[in-house]
Amino acid sequence: MNFLALFARNLTKGPYTEPFPFAPAPTAKRFRGKIEFDAETCEGCRLCERVCPAGAIRMTRTAEGMTFDCWHDSCVFCGNCEFHCPTKSIHQTADWHLAHTQDQKFLMVEHALIPNQICAECGKEALATAPATRTVTPPLSPTETQHLKALCPKCRAKFIRARKAAA
Ligand code: SF4
Ligand code: SF4
């Protein structure tokens, strides 16, 4: 836009300035902002942790299960974790409200826990991750998926083998 056209537009419509923080500012639909994590659908593969170039993601085995932490002040918003996550359990939101004071830096984290559970089949303790079912053929029914979720990795594998043999 040349100067005269810009001048004329600003005279009629006013300059393009957002009244933020006194009113909400529009955010582009594909804006890459704050990370969100869904422990319900996570398979616990830890791929997101390995591909994060900033080391912003840490998954840690604890007595209660596996914790997930994503430090918003380390994240460089590259989208690598979302791209590689097989279940889309981690994704970037359009939320850019991440300004904080130094004393708040330890609060700038997306924290979640994948808890332990007792396997419904063998009674052993295992992580209550979502089962990896994408490569299972024919596809699992919702009831089968729910059943698998309640099992430990060994019993899950046994269930899949038995299902394959019966097909
Ligand atoms: S969020 Fe995705 S990539 Fe990360 S551990 Fe869970 S399933 Fe794997
Ligand atoms: S967006 Fe990039 S830097 Fe941020 S947590 Fe994901 S992989 Fe790491």
C-alpha cells in the first residue's frame, strides 16, 4: 500500500492499534502458543521429550506414576512435540499469555500425572497410559480399547496376540 492510500485509510478508519490490555486482542488461528497436555490419551512413549530441542519437556517416573512437565519459559514454540506425538496428546494452543515476573517462573509449567494402576488381568502395578492401538488390525472396538487400558503392557500384548490368533 502506497503512502497516500495508507494516509487516506488511516484518516477514514484510524490506525490499526489494539486496545490491549484494556480489551482482548485478536489472535491468529494458527498461532503457536502455550503447550497443553492430555494425560488421558498419552501412550507414555516419551517421544515429545526426546524431540524437544529446548529440553522444555520432562517426564519422570515417580512412586505415583509418571509426571509430565512442560516449562513454558523454556519452550521455543517450534511445534516439534505436537508434530511427532502419535496420539496428539500434546498440542500448541493459541494462548500467548505467558508474561510473568521472575518470582513466578516456577509456576510457568504444564504439569500432569499419568497415574499407576493395578492390571485388571495379572494384578501387577503399571502405568495407566492409553494403549497404542493404531497398528492393530482389524481396528479395536471402543470396548476392547477400554479393556486394554486397564491392563499392564505384558497383558496388553497377550490380549493382542490372542486376538490375532483368533482372527
Ligand atoms: S504426549 Fe505424545 S509423544 Fe509425549 S509421551 Fe505422550 S504419546 Fe508420547
Ligand atoms: S513446542 Fe518445541 S520447544 Fe516447545 S515443548 Fe514442544 S518441542 Fe519443546
